[in-house]
Amino acid sequence: MSRREKLLFICSQNRIRSVTAETLFAGSLQYEVRSAGTDPDARIKLTAGHIGWADRIFVMEKRHQNRVQKRFRSELQGKRLVCLYIPDDYEPLAEDLKEILRARLMEHVELSSEDFV
């Protein structure tokens, strides 16, 4: 079996958006997924190790993209960084958040019914 692609999802607190995105891929046969936050008090704080681990990186807002680019410039070399433009307006694991994540991710990752919850 080939190596699973590693996806990293980033938001501010790592409590709602990035965690919800991570849970969408639970049990995926194609992707290995982690999440982190950019804020100092994030549940899991983003580190250079996260950036190094990931094949593709998704941020929820432009400000997250700017923070990541500023703080991890050298670690981002050769990495694909995508902004999904999803505001912090949702409840954890909310169906409307899952729907917008699926819609925004469709052009970036293969979403198969077998491994995408």
C-alpha cells in the first residue's frame, strides 16, 4: 500500500474548525490528518514539527496564512499552503461547518465516500 498523504489543518484555537476538519477524515485510507492552532493558548499549538510533517497545509483564514508564512518561512519551502476562507462562526462539529469544509476541500483533495465521514 502506498504512503498516505499527510494533511494539516490550522485555525486559531484548534478547538472548532481545524478539529472538525480533522475528524472528517477519521478512518481515511488515503490521508493521515492532524490539526493545530496559531494562538499561544491553542489546544495544540502549531510547531515547526507540524509543518515538517505535513505534505499539504490548510488554514481557515488569511490571518492564519500570514502567521504561518511569517513564523515558518523556511519550513514551508516546497509545501502547499491553502487558505479555505472559513470564518470562526461555527459550533464544534456542526453540520454546516462540515458541509462548508467538504465544499472548500473538494478542489484540493480527493473525497471518497469510503474514507470521508
